[in-house]
Amino acid sequence: MSELNNNSELNKDKEPAASANNNSTEADREEDENAYSLHPVSSRVKKVVKFGGSSLASAAQMKKVCDIIRSDPSRRYVIPSAPGKRFSDDTKVTDMLYRAYDAAARGEDITDRISAIRSRYQEIIDGLHIDIDLGEEFAVIEDMFRRQAGRDYAASRGEYLNGMVLAACLGFRYIDAAKVICFDENGKFEPEKTHQTLREYLKNIDYAVIPGFYGAMPDGSIKTFSRGGSDITGSIVARAVRADVYENWTDVSGVMLADPHIISNPEVIDTVTYRELRELSYMGATVLHEEAIFPVRSEGIPINIRNTNAPEDPGTMIVETTFRQPKYVITGIAGHKGFCAINIEKDMMNEEVGFGRKVLQVFEENGISFEHTPSGIDTFTVIVHQDEFMEKEQNVISGIHKAVHPDTIDLEGDLALIAIVGRGMKAKKGTAGLVFSALAHARVNVKMIDQGSSELNIIIGVKNDDFETAVRAIYDVFVTANLGTETR
């Protein structure tokens, strides 16, 4: 069954229930501005607050969220995710929507599936004792699912509906993100168009709920960011309203210094720079979507990671730069398994102009991105994701032979990369030495090391089987024992 645009003829009689047009009019704006009566603005400070799925999974959780927002009048613009899991074996609403949509695509009756999703929202509505009826919305959604309006449309309805419920609970204005978050006809996000649209739309609105995760293309078709994209929406809105702080509320009290699945109760980082977080996010830290950094960084807006279940905790401040010295030499540890190394040897390689470029061009031609390229006088190593490489292994090897005529090519798989990140490392003596000593003591063999000229991070490669042991060893020496504090 072919997918249909989720606007125009399909929903022209359903406004605003199925509105998906980001070309907002003055009439739209007036309708939004008259939707709710608001209390007077009592603070010049502007905060954008985003709440994750676990924070909005039930009526009890949403009540916490409403209390947090009401406790500070500067929390003016709210970005909700779809309801997440209420308990470990529960199903996220976004996944329920995907399954209903896919069932509709197979021609199955989806009445019970839609009813189950509606029950999740009704349970929240009843628990909050608010007067809102989503019946018309669900009728439109079921119809659009049957008519295959697109998987992005399906996924976005979780945030769309949750925004309505939260706005009704708070008495804030509800703004469909499809009106203000813009993608081009190819589905690529348009940051500047979105920025101007949001600034114009929000200039006379002091309090609003804008659902995260999605926007719309010029024809009104819904387009989503990647999973976890509500973080990005919050950052975009923070930039548009020139917020003083972007608060991102989740189920942990900030960015952890290491993976809590490896380190029991790791310490929380109190302050981290955008650059440090970018390094940690790229290597696996998952508290914040890595793309959420860019919009606020351009305006110097700090991000505060907070815990909905422990609102008194200060959380982690993510800033552009700071004089504040970290508690430890390192700011954080993160890593991934599943890499491999392609080791290339050739005598007099160092005198061959363009050797590295020719090798990397082979990877580019095969659609494989590289992670690191440590090298020696006669050696050049390319670190890549193993699953990507295995599909085109022989093509790459053949291509390298044709491009640079190496003496040997050696492959080593099942590697893990670990990033030790910290602005404090530059001013301290012997940081790398401590890393190697800790790993040697833990009987972990280092397969690779790489350090950028900024001295912001050290990347080491170890075997997959040694990954957890290596992380614990590094954490113990820098955090538990707090070594490496001597200044250069």
C-alpha cells in the first residue's frame, strides 16, 4: 500500500485534530494565543524545559512534571516526549504506535491496538483529573494509519498527544510542532527557517507546550528526528526564545562519569563543556542526544541535566567554557565495542606523498567511515566499525592493494574503543602514564592509543573482552583513588 501525505485531502476537515502544516498563518497564531488564559509573567528569566518519556509515563510522573514547572515561573516553554515505560516490562507508546501502523500496513484490524494506546492516555488524564477528550484525535490517527500516512507520522503521535495532555494540565498554550519545526522536501532539517518561524510564532506567547521529536515538510508531511530527538527540539526552541537555560529532565541526576552498567553508582559530573560532552556522546554516553548540543552552543546557552524523580539535585551543567576546575583530572569515560583495525605496512611509506589520502579514499568509495588513523613511519592503521567493514572486506583489501601497493595488510577484529575525556588533563602531569599503569595492573593489553592536539581526550583500543575491566581500572585510578592531581 502506498504511503500518503498526512495532510491536505485526508485531514482538511479535521483541523486542528490532524493539522500538519508548518506554514502557520496569523489565524493559527491567534487561535493558539486564545486557547488558554495564562498567569502573568513574573520573571524575566526564560527557561526551556524538556521532559523525557520516563518522566511522563504515568499520571503520577506527569504530576511531578507539572509541580516542577509550576514551582518556577521562568520555566516557560515545555517540550514533552511520548509516554515511556511505567515499569521494566512495559511498552513505550512510540513502540505501540509503530506496531499499530505496521499491522495496518499488513491489512490487519487495528481497533484493539488503537484502543490500547488510547487507554494509556486516558489513564493519565483520569489520574490528573483534567477535562480533555482525545476521541477525535484517535479517530483521525486510526484513519491515517489505515491509509498509510507514513511511519514518521505514526511515531510522532505519541508526542503530539502527550503535548495536548500536558498543556491541558498546566493551562499552557499548545503548539503543534508541525507548524514551527521545518524540514525541506527531502526531509532534511532546516535550522534557519525553523529559527525564524519559531521566533515569529512565539514572540507574543509567554508559556507554551511544543511536542518534541517531529516537524513537517513543505507539503505538510510529518518528519521526525532520529530516536530521542525531543532533546533536539528543546535545544531548537531554547535558541529561538534566547533562553537563559535549557533544562533537560530525565530519570538520572545528571551526566554520569562512567556507564552505570559497568561502574556501580558512578559519580555525577557537575560541570562539563560542550566539547567534552560531544566527545563522550560520540563514544557512547547517552543522557543527551548528541545533536542537541549544536543549536544552544551557537548562542552560548547552558544545558542543565536534571532528575524528575529528584528535583532537588542540581544535576549537570553543560556550558561553552568555564574556569570551574573539575573535581577529578578526567571529566568522564565512555566507549563502544565492535571495532576492527586494518593495519597497513609499507617500507618508506613516510616519503610517499598522499599515502593516507589514497587509503582513506578506498574506504570512502566503499561507504565506510573511519574512526581513527594511528600511524608510524612505515605503518598506517584505520579503525572502523567491524560490522560495516565485514560486508565489504575483500573489496576494501583489493582497493588498498591497487591504490598504494602495501607490503602487508593485517586485520584485527573484536576491538573496543575507550575515550578518557577531560579539560583537566592538559594541566596535569602523567595522565597517559596513569592510564597505562592502571591497565597494566588490570592485565589489559592496549592495542591502540590516540590523542588529539587539544589534549581534551585520550582514545585507547582494547579487546572487546577487556572493555569492562579497562573502564573499571581507569575509573578506580582517577576517581576512586583520585590520582593524577599534580599540576604541570
